[in-house]
Amino acid sequence: MPFMNIIVTSLKGGVGKTTSSIYLSAAAVERGYDPVTLIDADPQASSAEWLETWPVPGITVVEAPSERTATRAMGRVEGLGIVDTPPGNERIAQSIIALADAVVIPTRAGGVEYSRVIATLDLIPTRIPRGVVICAARLGTNDLEAAITWWKEQKIEIWGVIPERVGIAAGPERRLSREGVEGYDSVLHQALRGWR
């Protein structure tokens, strides 16, 4: 089976990278991908901590909290790798993105997010598919509608809108929701479009 690395990244923290990484991995397992490796490149190790508490059968976690360990882990992926990146470190993000087959950029609805997502998009080579996922979205609000309109005007693909009730923001004491796995399955579908 060929391998693929999907990078979940943003230069801004607190936007849903860990939540997106875990749910994408769970969606991949449900689709029958084997093996699925979640590479936790964030020194906070939130993905690893969460999956220690609530293991998801079929997901192997590799902690790789530096540029060197993350890129090495990505080179060893068999099957599907999902990489949870640290916030704010442009150098590490760029090194990891260079090895990506697709990039998922979590964000939230609201003006403060746009500039950090644009900065993240600027790090991605044009050959690599990328899409924005609006996390913790308050459905039916003007903020969400304005965000969707803005991204469409910028000609940036929106790979998903995930409701605010989906998350692991409560930390390791919260399990994955069925709605979340289904929502992120649609995001995974978009990321996998070019993979053969």
C-alpha cells in the first residue's frame, strides 16, 4: 500500500489542530485504512495524551516533538499518516509541510483568524492540495456566514465546517462523538482526493 501524510497545521494556536488530527485519524480507521499513524509533533503532546486516555483501536501514536523527529517519523509512515503540528513555529511547520501530500488548516470563524491562515497558506507549495476547516462553528450565525463568504472570495477551498459541539476541548475526559467522526470523514475525503 502506498503511504500518504496529511498535515494538520496553522501558525495560530487554539484553532482545533489536535481535535482535527484525532478525528481525521478516527475517520481513516473507520474507512478501513490500515495502518493509521498519528504523529504528534507538538511538544505539548495533546494528541498523544488524549489517545492514551481514550485509545482508538487502529491508531498508532508517535510522539515527535521536534523538526528532526517529526520529519523522520513522516518518512517511516506506512499507510496513512496524520501529523498534528505545533502552533507558531514557522520553521518547523515549513519543514513538515514540505513532506505533505495534503494540508488541512483548522481555523475559526472571525476576522482575527484570517491573517494567520493566509500566512500558513503561504508556506504550502502550490503542488500540495490544501483546504480550510472551520472548527467550533456556531451554525447559522452571521460570523460563520461571513467567514465562508470571505474564504470563497479568496478562492480558498473549505473542506469542512465542524459544529462547536464537536471537539475534545474538554481534554482527555471527553470521548469522540459520532457527529465529529462523520464531519471529519468529509474532510478526509477532500484530503484524499489526489491519493492513488
